[in-house]
Amino acid sequence: MGLIINSYSIEPVETITTGIKFYFHFEESSGNIINAATTGDGFPDGLGSDSNGTKNGNPTYSQTGKIDNAIEYDGGGDYFELGTAVSNFKFLNDGSDFTICFWMKRSDLVNELQGVFGTGEGGTTLGLALRIDGTNNNVRCQIENGSGASTSITSSNGWIPDNTTTWYYYVITFDGSEQIWNIYRNNANNETNTDTVSMNDNNPTNLPQIGSEPDTGGVEDLNGLLDEFVVFNRIITSDERDFLYNGGSGQLIT
């Protein structure tokens, strides 16, 4: 029987921890960020300390988040680089399924590309890049195969609300076998795309970054706040999306 929260019937909480590789609450008050997805804490697939994030720049800690605190990035070199071994992150570019979930609140409305997360984009880079476009207010996620080709999804223009006062929940899924992308905002507003390319199962070129993404084309860093950032090596179900969104209140995974 499913657990009932805020009138939603969802899968039992214990099932949602399967496949989580890293999960950041952003409750730190300084320094590096700690991956909450450890095997000892009930996350069987978690990378644990192997994906802790090393601080770069001067992010602002202890900001009001969607759930407790969040970290703010100022668009000028603030980001966290995850882990030390690129091999831990090749599931983001080797044709595996994955899901990326996070709450985001923008801090400005400048007309520029801003990196949110990824292991890199551009030229012969092998990796993933997730970014927002401040000019067209859309979101794009793509996988580069190291040969200048990519599979991607770009939302319609205006898909990202043009305001800096509200938290929105974003979910991006990728079906590696069919190369089908889906993106959701606030557990709705689904957009989808099928875009096939020859995949590359080598390690990514770079370690992943949160608050930016390695890029050779001049993408800026994120100017905004992130909270409850979680990455799965599978596609989460609609019930799990429902649980995480929790009617707009957000939900911790424990």
C-alpha cells in the first residue's frame, strides 16, 4: 500500500532511494558540500564521499531554501566540483538511464546562458551539460559524445518562468536505450524529445560541477539558488516525481 502525503498516493519511501548516486541538501554553512547518498544511510547505490563537492569561488551559504537552507551562486565563478574520479560519473554520458532533480530560484534575469550542472560541452568534450538560457527563458540538457555530436532536449521558449521570487522544481530524465528525453517543471509542463546519436561509453572529460558546467563556448555560471539536488542512475516513476514535488512543498528523501 502506498504512503499518503498531502492527498497523494505514492510509492513507499524506501523504494525511492534505489539508484540515487548523489544527493545534496545544501545545509552546509561554509566549505565543501557533502553527498547525503551513502550506503550507510540507506542509499544502496550512493557514491558517498566519492562525490562530495569541493567549493570554488564564494557561494553564499545558509540562504532560505525550499526545504531548510539553500546555497546561492552569484554567476561569477561560484560552483562545486564533485568527486575526484571521472569514472564515477560516466553513467551521465554512456547511454545509461538517469534522472536529475532540483529546486531552483533565479537571482537575476540577465540575457545569457548559465550552466546549472554537468561534466562539459563543446568541441571534442565527452560529457553532459545542463543550462538555462536567460534570453529565451528555456532549459537545455545535452550529452556530447566526444566527436562533436550530441543528443539533447531544449524546452520551448518561455518554459522557465521569468521571475526571481519563486522556487520551481525541475526534473530531467533520459532513456539511454531509446535516447528519449523528458523534462518537467513543478511535476507538470512536460516536454519530450527523441534525439539519437552514437553514444560513447568512455569516462567524461571532466568532473561534474553544480552551479556551473565545464564548457568551451563561454557559458556563464549560474546566478541563482539551488536546493535538494539529486541524481539517479535510472528514470524515476510518476509516483516518485509526485512524492518529490509533494504538492509544491518539496520532500526530503530518507
